[in-house]
Amino acid sequence: MAFVTASWNPLGEAFYRKLELYEMSWSIRDGLRDSLVAAAPYGGPIALLREPLRHSPSSRPQLEIYSASGIAITSFPWKSGPVVHLGWSVSDELLCVQEDGSVLIYDLFGSFKRHFSMGQEVVQSQVLEAKVFHSPYGTGIAIVTGSSRFTLATNIEDLKLRRLPEVPGLQGKPASWVVLTQDRQTKVLLSIGPELYILDNTSCTAVCPPGLSPHAGSIVHMSVSFSYKYLSLFTDSGHLWAGLSNLQEKLIEFDTKKTDRPKQMLWCRRPKSQQPSVVLMWERLLLVVGECNDTIQFPVVDVSFLVGELDGVRIINSTNQELLQEVPLVCQDIFKIASMAPGALLLEAHREYEKSSQKADEYLREIKEQNVLEKAVQQCVEAAAHEYDPATQKSLMRAASFGKCFLTDFCSDHFVSTCRELRVLNAVRESSVGMPLTHTQFKQMTLQVLIDRLLFRQFYPLAIEICRYLKIPDYQGVNRVLKHWASCKVQQKELSDDAIARAVCVKVGESPGVSYSHIAAKAYECGRTELAIKLLDFEPRSGEQVPLLLKMKRSHLALNKAVESGDTDLVYMVVTHLKNEMNRGDFFMTLRNQPVALSLYRQFCKLQEQETLKDLYNQDDNHQELANYYVTVSYREKRLESRLSQLQNAVDEYNKAKNDFAAKATEEEMRLLRFQRKLDDEKGAGLLGLSLQVTMETLLSLGLHKQAEQLYRDFKVPDKRYWWLKLKSLAEKEEWEELEKFSKSKKSPIGYLAFVETCIKYNNRYEAKKYISKVTPEQKVKAHLAVGDLEGAAEAAIEHKSESEIALVLSRCSTSNRLLIDRLNQASGAKK
């Protein structure tokens, strides 16, 4: 496997290698010279702004966006102000920072998304330098202005500008500065000559790197690692200092012997790195300096640009792109010359096996004797993940597959998952896609983010294939891709609304998790209202349709959908919206065409808006309901005159509705109110507002019999009701003489058993007996029993010859009434 190690360069005990990622597909005149360059990490896209300082209206700078493999994505002339810096957000949006502090944001395809300003004071002082950085909060921007003040925003999605304190002695921009993210705090580290300062929200503090020689000179360049954990400084005397970014420990101090400032300086390290290093690039030299103070030198033959990555540094020039990284330890163990590592032996065993050589068995025996076959398989799998060349990957995975055949209880999950991941990585690394991700980067960024980046680039078929291949649940995979595809589809202006709606319906169908209302909202945002309405017809949930229709000012359609849904809350929401948007007349006319909505609105008005209810009835000429409304309102009036006025209105409306009974009942209510007011004024009886029956009860209880009788006559109260009221009242007051007179005034319409029972109820048996003689024969037995006269009850039952009455009396007799019982039994037997 000598070809694998051909590009390795030793650095201390470790090795570094340069992997060719792509031969660039672009054709750039003059290369990267005189261009602002920004390349997104994790194998992201590249943005170039050609000749950014050109101000001629006839020849504007050209902004070009390419994939990492150099395939052109978009290109357009820059028509805005001078650009100071380009950078990429975590969601692959291009940030263009202008001199006046404006930040313009474009998507991958050059479509303008939005803009914001870094502060009003920046407009006057201008931006001298800017940096785009990534923190736990998201994508941030830091700038230094002509007034030597720093302003930063830690998250452009939730913009909160922070103006940092002044730096004493700073004129213009500092010689060098970086943004640090430590302990969830964002700070600026800057240099003025040989001195370093840290700026946070409240203070400017001078700091000193440990171990930096006092004769090192002024600090002219600095860089932080991908993780913000490490810091490197370069001085004008050629000294390089590197250590922890908290300035607590020195790792490297090296004299490069070059006094000119490097064009770029980046950290090159990987997780679990053996020999982290700092990469410095000058016009013709690329220098790698490790902790061991060893160096690797590479010639630079073309204008190049370095991109820091999680596990290395990408080197981009006009013809190709390479990845400089430390060789992972497991790859060193397998591929080093004369290596006896288990993975190296297994790889050699498989190589001999493919040649049908007996040496394969010898290698396998040696591995088994050391009892490291499982470790050998794991090493081959792990090394395959770190290799970029598919042929090397296959060789290692075949060796691992060969080795695991000789293991009885080996768990293949890691082997299978690595195979799947490598297949996905090889697919996205293709030049046509242009995402040169390493396995380490892939595991860090997660599969979901990879799918997102494919969606941003509109590689929908590939994204769907990956989702299906890796068996991602539909709601996280295929359906999410379809949702994004549909949202982009509705923005295609060259297609008609019908064509897009059909295409979306065919492709999306009834996929769970894909909301047609979300797609319709995207169409509406693009100004395609009719398309949005067509898409909403496919949305099964009315709760999603109606709010968007209201937003699109299609209120009548929203009302129809709400009524069809049967959801009263939705109907109320639309009705409330219509009420606020329309004048009253149009609003009422709209409701008249929707009986369900009108009925619900009436219910609402009955509880909340009584005056509106009156207007509704007037609009519909609904005299019956309007009269009922006046009656209801009258009971809320405290003044009698107002109540009578409302009742008179009700009478008029009942007459218009030809409801004679209701009109007459209302007129009688008015008469009763006037009568009650008169008595209240004369007697202070407190009758106003009482019903007719309660009024009569009150009058009788107060002894105002004449007035009660007047009500009885005037309002034609039924005789039975009046007699019951008076009977109860007199008995309650124990006016027994009056009760007797009343019973003799005329024949009782309620009979006389009622008198007996009422007297007994109020514990006067004596008075009760007076009325027994007047009780009809059919009720005599009950009357006698009510007063406890068993003898009389027996006589009446026998005389009436009623079997049921005899049985009733017998049930009341006790065993001591033997004679009476015999008599009743005899009468009962005689009847039989």
C-alpha cells in the first residue's frame, strides 16, 4: 500500500497528508487574485467578489457563487455599495458586509433574502474590517469602524447589537484581531503593537500570552482554531506563538525567519490530534508548524485561499482543491511501512487471500494467536471511514468483512453503519454535487444537517435517495424533502398556476407531515395568490386553510371553508375578522348568505353585544325576535319609565309580527307594573318587578285582600289558582275564622279536601274537622284519614262500598282495632 503513504509528510511523531479533493470545474480569469473569497466550512460553497473596490457604474464587480468543486451556481453584478467582507451563515446564506454597515443576505442561488444594519453610527464612521463567526448562538458578525469602535451581533437571526468599550490608544483598526467564544460569552481579542487586549461587554483588559518573548515584536496576525479553544499569534519579527485561547498555556513558540505578514494563518488539528499545527501561507510558501517545532513546507504556485475545517485545512486555488490534515492514528497504524498493527496484518491477509496465497492463513494465525482479530476488524472499519479514496475504502472494508467471518459473536452494526455512511459520503463528494465532507465532519454536522444542505442546493432526488437508503423516518426524511421541494416549486415563475398545483399534488399526494397550507403560504409570499388558493384545496385541515385565506384577504372563501368544517371556533374567528374588516352593512349582508354563521353570531351577540343583536333583527325585519330583544332589555332597566318604554316597543313589534298573544301578555305585564308601582307608593309593599302570582301571594300575606282580589278580577286569574293562594296565605297566618268565612263565600272550586289537608299541614285538626262534612263522598275517606278518624273513614268506605278505600283503611288500622278490622273485613266479604 505504498501509494497511500506517498503523500504523507512527517511532523514530529505524526504524519500530515494532502488529499486532492477536486480539479476545479471553474475557469477563472486571473485566478483568485484581486478577489474577496469566502468558503463555507464543512465542504460548503465558495463565493467570489471580483475586484470589490471597483466603483465604475459601467463596470461593476461580479459576485459569483460556486460549489466546492467549482461548478457555477449563480453570478450577478454587484449593484450595491462597496463590500468589506463576505461570509457564510450556518444555513448556507451569503452575508455581504458593506462599508456603510449594511449586511445584505443572499441565498445560494443569489436571491436577495433580507438585510440589516450594524448601527446608525457606522454609517458615518464606515466599516474598516469585519468578520463572520459561528458561536453556540448561531452565525454572528463583528466589525471595527473608522472611529476605532467594535460592534458585534452574536446571532443574525435574533439581532441584538452590542457596542464594545473603547480601546485606549487605538487609532483606526488594530493590527490584528479575532473573535473568541468562551464560556458562552463572545469577546474580541486585538493587538496594538506588542500588546494584547480582550474586549467584553463591559471592559477592555490588557493580557499577556505566557512564554511570548519580550523581543518578539509587534503582533501582526492572529488566528483561533475551529473550536475557539486554541490561539496563534504572529509577530513582525517572524515569531509564531500558539497556545490555549484563554492564554493560560503555551504550546508552540517558533521562529519562522520570515518577517513579512502571512496572507493567512489557520490551525490544522483534528479531534484527538497527536500533533496539532498552525498553517501559515505567504505568496509562495505554505508552512506547517507543529507543537514539536518541526515544520513541513509546501510550495505555493498559484494564488490560494485557505479554509479552516474541523479536522484540517482546505487549500483552494484556480485549478484544484486539496485537504491538508493530520493522518488519523488508525490510518498510520495500518499503512505505515512494516506496521505490525492488527489492522495492517488483516489487510495484508486479505490481500494475500485475493491472490489465493497460503500467506493469508499465516497472517490470520498470527492475528488469532495474539487474540486481536476483533480489534483488527474495528481498525479496518475505522480507517476506511477516514479515507477519502473509494478504492482504499473498499480494500479496508473487504478486509474487515473477511476478518469478521472468523469471529463468532461479532456485532456487525458498526460495520454496516460505516458502509452506509461511506456510500452517502461518496455520493455527496461527487464533483457534480461538490460537498467534500470527511467522515469526522459528517458525524459532527449530523445527517439531518447534511439533508438540509442538500435541500439548500436543491439536490432533491439525491436527498430522497439518501433518506430512503438510510431508512430515515418519513417525517424527518422524504416528507421534509418534499415539503422543501414544493416550497421552491411554487417560486418558478415560468410555470402556470395550474401546472404547479398539479405537479405538487402528484408528487406530494397525501404524505403525512407535508402541509399544503405551508406550501400555499410560500406561494402567497411570492405574490401567487391564485396558486395559493388552488393548493389550499388539497389541504384537509380547515384549521390550516382558514387563517391563510384570511391573510390573503379572501374572507368570503374563508367563511365558506369555516362553515363547511363544522368548527364553531373557526366560524367565530372568521366572523370576528369580517366584522373588523368590513363596514356594518356589508358585514350583515355577508352573514345573511351564511345562515350557520349568522346563527352563531347571534348567539355571540346575545352574550356580548346586545346592541348589535338589535341591529341584526332590524336588518332582517325580524319583528318577533326584535320584540323578544326589547322584553329582555326591559328587565335590565332600573327605572320604571324606561322599562315601560321598552315593553311598549315590544308590544309594537309583536303586533307587527302578528303575535297577538305575546302582545297582550306584554300589555298585561305593563299594567301589572303600573299597579305594583301604585301599591308601592301607597303601601310600601316592594312589589315592583314581581310576577303576578308572587304579587298576589305578597298582598295576601300583607293582609291586603281587597287589592289581591282586584288583581284576581282584573287579570282574570283562574279561580282555582286564587283559592289555593288565599287558602295557603290564611293558613300560614292562622287566620282560621277568615278561612272559614272564605270557605263559605261560595262553592270552593278546589273542593274541601284541600282545606282539610291544609289545616292538618299547619297542625290544626280541630279546624280541619269542620270541613269534612263538605268534602265530596269520593274524598271523604281521605279526609277522615287526614284527621286520624279511622271510625269515620271506615263508615265512609263501607257506605261508599269501595274495595280500594276499605283496603286503605285496613292498612291504617293497628292490631288493637280488632272490632273495626272485623267490621271492615265483614263488609268486604259481604260485597264479594
